[in-house]
Amino acid sequence: MHIPTSWKVLTTLLATTTNAHSWIEQLTVINPSNGSFVGTPGYPRGYIPRTSPDFNDDAMTYRLPSNGVNLTKADKICMDTQTSPDDQKPDLPRLQVQQGSAIALRYQENGHVTEPQNQEGKPPNRGTVYVYGTTEPSEDDRIIDIHKVWNKDGTGGDKRGKLLATRPYDDGRCYQVNGGSISKNRQAKFKHTADQLMGTNLWCQTDIKLPEDAEGGKQYTLYWVWDWPTLPGKDESLPNGKPELYTTCMDVDVTGKADTNTKAQAKYDDAQSLNDASIPGQFAQLFSPGSGSGLQGTASSSVAQSSAVGASSTAAPSAQPLFHFIPLSSVFLLSPFPSSS
Ligand SMILES: *[C@@H]1O[C@H](CO)[C@@H](O)[C@H](O)[C@H]1NC(C)=O
Ligand SMILES: *[C@@H]1O[C@H](CO)[C@@H](O)[C@H](O)[C@H]1NC(C)=O
């Protein structure tokens, strides 16, 4: 079939906005003295960069539940290419990080933040990210044994790991450049020089801090879980809503001791380039005295934070049909792509 070029462009665009879900692209150490990224980045297990000929969305997307209905014992927490630390690509190595350091986990929002109208019934904070950590990962780790089971004290479930942080998926700054009002707003408010990594977009981040049991000389495992349910009663075709989650599995090499002196002086510098900056609110949680694990608390506080930072036009999902701007004649072109909702 001959497809006019403009339609190809359109389908590419749609594939990007509707099917490119999110995964961690890079891990970077955060400098406690000013909140800037420092040092060489690291990568998740089995990472395939977007510039690689082997790259396609499916190669990095791990969508759960696998049965589309409920999380079950069948669902591993890591995708097949990420079940073991041995899955690390030699040319895309683990992050090297000092004990007790803070780390930015960065991902692309792919329209989930800036074009919320594309999916009915999703939470206003675009879902909640949970980060779990363990010194004893297993290739057989199942999501139902960990997610919302491991807790911040490490006393949940089999007690092999703990919840390090919960964060709104929308970090309050990130955007993909598009013509929508949220994106345009943020492009104006959070200006940065386009770089080779992000281009003109600004990636989202989950900022965490290594716990004390992540000891120098050992490896530490992080499970990033984006919990992005469809809420009940919002989408006519899904009266009960449905769970939808994505994960990335990664390890870091913990080296030696952190500089406790610098930690005591932790202070965020607002003047830094956004290309290399952690998120001020998350940084404050990690380094303020007594902040402990940097847990964000309840989902409703995530929502409150998210809506307080410039997501004004994003309250309740509208009743607009998906892709109302697409001519009907081209809708069949969507069929090669699995529906994202
Ligand atoms: C999914 O889980 C819910 C809550 O545990 C349960 O009520 C429902 O029957 C399950 N659905 C299926 C298809 O297993
Ligand atoms: C942050 O502080 C470090 C020193 O701790 C310095 O090298 C770096 O340039 C600072 N970054 C910015 C953006 O000021």
C-alpha cells in the first residue's frame, strides 16, 4: 500500500505520543553541594539507546500486568532482558556511586505529561513512581511480592529490600516539545539549551538517595516502577478502571564512603543549567535534616505537588475523543500499533 509521506509522518508522531512509554534512560549522581549532576552517567540493565540500530520501543517497554487485567504471580518485576545484573551491556555500564549518594533516574515523558488528553482516566500526577532497592536481587523477583509490599522500613514481604521513594511521574518540570499548552508553558518557564542527549526536550526525573545498607564495595539493585492506572468510572470502556505499570531494573556499583561534610552543607543552586539539574523539591526531600528515605507520602500529596507546579490545565481528563485532530480517513493507520489504553 502506498502511504503518503504526510501520513507516515503522522503515524510516526502518533507512535511516539501514544506508544512510546517510559523507561529509565540514564542514572546520574547528584552533587549534594548544589543539586547539579556530576560525573559519568550509568545505564540500566540491557539498555538499548534510542540511537542504536537495535532500538525500538518494544525493546525497552515492559508493560504490566501481562494479562492486561490483574497483576499475577506470573509477572516478573523485570523484563526478560533485565532480570539479572549480568544483563548489563559492557559498553553501557552501571553507575559508579559513592555510599549514601543521591541519584537522578531520568526518563522521557513521551506526551504522558504534556498531552494528558491522549489517555482517558489517568491520575492527575500522571501516576506514581515507586523505587525499591535491594542488596539481594533475584532473577525470579515477582512484582506482586515487591510492589506495595516492600516498605520503607524493610519489614515488608520477604524483607529482602525496601521502598526508597515514591514520586509523582510528573516531576513538575519535564516536557516534550509539542504544541500543547502544558508543553508551551513549560518551554517558556524551564528554558534550557538543547543538548545532544535530550535535544530540545527536558527529561523527567526520579531523584533518590542510596540507603545505608547500600555499602561501599558492593552492588545495589534498584527497581523503578511507574504505576499508571486507569481510574474507575473515567473511561466508558473500562468502568472498573485497570492497572497499568511499567518497570526498569538497574544496578549501581557502590564505591567507598560519601563525603559527609558536603552532605551537611547540601544546598540547591537555582542558577544551574536545567540540563544538569536535579529537581529542587526532590533534592530538598533527600537532603533536608531528618528527611530520612525521601518518601513522598500519600498519592494525594503527590497530586497536590504536581498540580502546584504549573500543571494548571491538566486537572481532570477531558471527555475529548482520542486524537480528535486526526482526519478519520487516516485512523486505520493506527492499527499496526497496539492500543495504549
Ligand atoms: C482482579 O483482581 C480483583 C481484585 O483482587 C478481583 O476482584 C478480580 O476478580 C480480578 N479479576 C480477574 C480477571 O482475575
Ligand atoms: C556544583 O558544585 C561543584 C563543586 O562541588 C562545582 O564543580 C560545579 O561547577 C557546581 N555546579 C554549578 C552548576 O554551579
